Amino acid sequence: MVSKLSTTCHRSDIVGLKYVYPVISRRMGGLSIGINFNTNNACNWRCIYCQVPGLTLGAAPEIDLKLLEDELRFFLKDALEGDFYERFEVDGDKRVIKDIAIAGNGEPTSLKEFPEAVALIGKVATEMGVFPQSRYVLITNGSLVHQAKVQAGIKVLASYGGEVWFKLDSATVEGRALINNTAQSCKASVNNLKLSTRCCRTKLQTCLVDYDNQGLSILEQSAYLDLLAEIKVSGCQLQGILLYSMARLSLQPEASKLKPLSFDVLNAFASEIRLLGFDVSVSI
Ligand code: SF4
């Protein structure tokens, strides 16, 4: 069945592949090719805005690297030379591969063969002429960057000119427990952020939501700004900050208590962050 891809359509099984899926990206303005290592929908965090269906606690399963390579070659050929855009009625101005993003139904760096998989994707995309024109992005919660294998994978990403989008939604203990359901401290997260910036270009990605009609509290704003100021002073080379809110319904039990924050609220907060000297982009 032919389906129209749109910026709200993120069905990972839309082209019937196990690891590779297309998204017309709001943020990118074109085709983003997603790579999903977490075919078991397992993550080590449980963010209350998470849109992964049947999210479970755990790590990515063992990967079939041959199948990943076959799928990526097949899909890139279809997008570059086939009738992919026609079949899925992609708007003319979006018929360009903006990026290949490792962004799965869970935390991708939990994959045991993470460095090998990053290298394979880089090799195939380079051979097929997609890199270096298109970006290579790792979207991660950053919680495992202290692991040597994750740093090895991030260095491989850097060798292909890639970048890491590192999640930091809250700088308070309460906020991290509420939003991300993680016990990992903010300090540990920032240490991992620093490791990431030493291995590869790294941006912060921050999802801000309205929980239980509380809006974006002054406490959360202050803690986040204070943390960014500390990061700046430490000499950590952050490439920028991506602020966004929920674009689609959460599939978590807290869904009924969640609303996206308005563009105005995000923009006002972005202005505060820019005063600290960071490059900030906003999308909802
Ligand atoms: S880190 Fe990502 S995949 Fe994991 S729970 Fe949060 S939003 Fe979902």
C-alpha cells in the first residue's frame, strides 16, 4: 500500500524494513533516513513524552550487520535512483536526503556492536555518494557515553563528519526523575556530555513539555541556565542547542497530563539561553 509521508508520519515500518525507515523531517526540511537498532523497543530511560510503542526497559538486541547493510543499500538506491519519492508522494521541495540519523525505538548506544554499526553506515553512505553532502547524526540520551565502546562509535561518527544530539531535558533531580525516569545524576550526564564533545561535534537536544499545566517553571529554567553557564565556563565545546516540544502524542501513561509548550514560550527561553553565548534553534 502506498502511503503519503508527511512531517507527522514517523512509522518505522512504513517501507517494510527492519532497521531503516524514512521520515520527512520537520527539523531538517527533507528526507531523514532513520536507523533503528532498538527493534525490541527497549530503552534504559522512560521519558514521559516517549512515542515508542510498547516501550520496555532494556538494551538493543544483537544486530544483523549484513541485513543492516543490505537494507541501507536497498533504500538509498530507491531514494537516489528509484521512484521512492513518487510512491510516497513526497513534496517536490523535500526530495533531498538531509541526513542519516541513528535514532531508534530506544537508546541506540546500548547496541553491543555500536562502533561496527556506525562504521558500516558511514561506509555504505559514503560509497553511495550520500556522505559528505548529507549529515550523519546520532540521537542519544547520552547516558552511556562513559563506556569505551560508545566513545569509539562516536569517534567513528566524527570521522564521517557526523554530530551527536545529546539529550538534556532538565537540570534538576526532580525534573530528570519526572521527565526521563532516570536515576543518572545531572553531574554524570554533564560528564558524558563533555566526553562526547571531545570525541565529536555535539549539540544538546532539549525537549520541554507542559506537565500537569505547570508550564515551564522558573525553577527549571534557572537550573537549566545555571548548568549551561557552568558548561560554558568549563570550556566544553558545545555546537549548539536544539529546543523543541512534543510534536506527537506520548505513548506513556502520563500522556493525558502532557501538552506541548507554545512556540512563544520556547522562543522566550531560547533568547535567555542565547544571552549565555550559545547558538539555539527552536522547533515544535
Ligand atoms: S531516551 Fe528516547 S527512546 Fe528512551 S525513553 Fe526517552 S524518548 Fe524514549
